[in-house]
Amino acid sequence: MTKIIFPTVIWLFIALPMIAQQQARQFSLEEAINYALSESITIKNAQIAVADAEAQVIERRAIGLPQLNGSLQYQRYLAVPRQPLPEGFDIFGIFGQALAVDLFDQLSPATQTAVTDAFSGGGGDDGEEGIAFFLKNNFTAALNLDAMIFDGSFFVALDAAREYKKYTLREFASTQREITNRVTEAYLPVMLIQENVELLDKNIENLRKLLNETKELYKAGFVEQLDIDRLDLSLANLLIERENLIRQKEVAQDNLKHSMGYPISEPIVLTDELEELLADADPDALATAVAEPERRPEYALLEQAIRMNELNVKLNKAGYLPSLRAFGAAQQQYQGDDFKSGFWAPSAYIGLNLNVPIFDGLDKRAKIQRAQLDLEKAINQQKDLGNAINLEVANARTNYLNARERLSSQERNLSLAERIYNTSQIKYREGIGSSLEVTQAEQSLYETQSNYMQALYDLLLAKERLQMALGNN
């Protein structure tokens, strides 16, 4: 049994890292951006704002549609109110003999008794005097209709709600652009650190190879212990630098995950390389591109804000117009001292309600003035943004051209440093060079490599920011 379990345990220790590596999700820059555009909390909140704007359009439209309401009401008098009759009151003299008799015959026996007692001076069962115009039980069922015929502010407000929906859509596009830029600027540092780690691994491998060769030369008596110590020190420094880069990479990856809306605890692997992202750029086109503020979503957002402020002015002016509404109701009312001998009384009516503003203490005038000031402010903001975009494009283009020149210079420096390092190693192996010369060439190579990687990163970042300024991203 032990012979079976032991190999299985060994296999698990070997396979677990492989399984963990397979579970790490891989992302190119484009895939990371697409993930963020679907999973970012900021994007989800922007989508909620768009849905809320759509609901506001429906809500605003409903105000202009006919409103129909039903109601039910039941009321029971614990003490029926009575009205005292004037002395010498004669109901037959008021309504006429025949009509009074006909009305009296339509009443229930209990009501006839109450009426007889009332007009004969009796007080009914409770001994109170006077006549009761209400019965104990009252039940009313009604339908009420209210409809707008004309209201100038309604149509303007409906247009404003629709324009606000367009505003949230433009705001959503602006949010998408912000997320794209945020993910891009969080993705690039991880790539830089990742490629620096790969470069360090190559340098460590080459240095270990040189160290082994030097140890063999030391055994043969061709070099001193000092030569080995110098290489050991260089190797130790590279290993420490690699550990620092690994920790920096973890921090940069967590920042990228946060920008994407990706779970911080889950592993992630980036598949792009810095050189590959530069391949899709046309240097000449970027260097000569002209600023077009209209391509920027935030510029379009201000255009929509201007339109909404114009509608706000129009809405306040519409407050001077009269409004006309129609209304109507139909109801059935039951009255009776009990639920058997009572009667139903139907009623219905329709009407119009005209509201004409006359004087409001200059309230609407002040609101119109404020709305016009908001409109002027939005127009000024758009002009200022246009100038800022032009300046941003000019600065981004300058940074891009400078970064391109630095990378070209660092490429030449790297080629020279590699040639010097290779020459110093050849001289050292042939016994005509010192280990100090190799160490100096080695340090110069590492520094030049780092400068080259930084220049490559700076150029890629400058390219992305120029694309952003132009509104291409």
C-alpha cells in the first residue's frame, strides 16, 4: 500500500504547481480592456445611469397620458347626524302632495317610520329630534379620470428627458474611454517589469556560466580568488534585484486587476510584449496627426450639456403658458340602515380646468435668467475644453517624438555595450584582460539594458497617450 501512496504523493507535489499555472487566466491588452468594459464596477454604475435615464423618459411621458383611478369607500355612522326642522315646516307644501307621496312610497319601511317620526315631531328610536339626511351605512365605488389637454412645459420636459438619456449614453462612452486608458496604463508597467525579469534571468544565466568557467580557471591557477569573489558579488546583486522586481510585479498586477475589476486573489498572466504593441503604430501618422476635439467623448458630452441647458431655458419660458386639463368621474353610492333595504344612487360628471399664470413674484423670470447663465457657462466650458485638447495633443506629440529619439539612441547604446561586454569576456578568457574590466563592462551592459527597456516603455506610453489625446482610443 505504501508503494502505491508514495509515488502518488510525489506526483501531486509535482502536478499542483502545473495545475495552478494552468488556472491562471491569460490576457492580452485588448482582452484586458474588453474584460474591464464588462466587469468594471464603474462601467456597471454607468450602465445603471443609462437604464435610469430610460426610466425617466417613461416616467415623464406618463405625466401626459390620461390617469384613471378607482376608489372604494365604506362609512358607517355610529350616530346619524340630524338637522332640526323649522317650526311649521310642511314637506307637502314644498314638494307638492303627489310628489311627496311618491317619494315617500319609495322609501323602505324603516325609513318611512323615521321620516314620519321626524315630521310628526318624534325623535326616532334614540329620542333625538330633527330629520336625518344620512343613513347608517354608506358605500361608494367610483372611477376618476384626469387627462392633460395642453401643457407647454410637458413637451419640453419630455424632450429634456430624452436629451438626458442621450447625455448618459455619451457619459457612458466617456467612462468606457476612461476605463480603457486606465487599464492600458496599468497593463504597461506589468509588461515592463515582466520583460526586465526575463532579461535578468538571461543575465543571471550568463553570469553563472562565466562564474563556472572562472572557477575552472582558478583551479588551473590562471585567475585569483578575487576574480571569483567579484563574480559572486555581481550574481548576488542580480538575484536580489530579481526578487525586488518580482515583488514589484505583484503590486503592479494587483493594480491592473483592480483597474479591470478582476478578483485580486486570482492569478493572471499577460501575453503581450512591449515590442509587439509598438508594431501596430504608424510613427509618421502619429507625428503629423491633427487635433480634432470632436473625436473626444468628453467634448461630445459638453455638446449634449449645451443642448440640455437650451431646453432648460425653453422649459422655464413655457411656464408662462396656460394649461388645460379635462376631468371626469362616475360613481355608485349605496345608502341604507342595513344591507338589504337600502338603495344605490348613481352619479357622473365631466369638466375642464384651465390654469392661467398671472403673477408669480418674478419667480419664472429669475429661473430663466439662471438657466441662460448656465447655458453660457456650458458654452464657455466647451470652448475651454477645445483649447485644452489642442494643447494636450501638442504636448503628447512632443513627448512621443522625444521618446522615439531616446529609444533610437538607447538602441545604439545597447549595441555598443553588448559589443564591449563580449570583447571584455574574450580578452579575459584569453588572459589579456582583467576581471575588473569584465565587471565594469557587465555593469555598463546592465545599466544600458535597463535604460533601453525604460525608453521602450516610455515610447509605448507616449504613443498610447497621444492616441488618447487624438481620441483614437
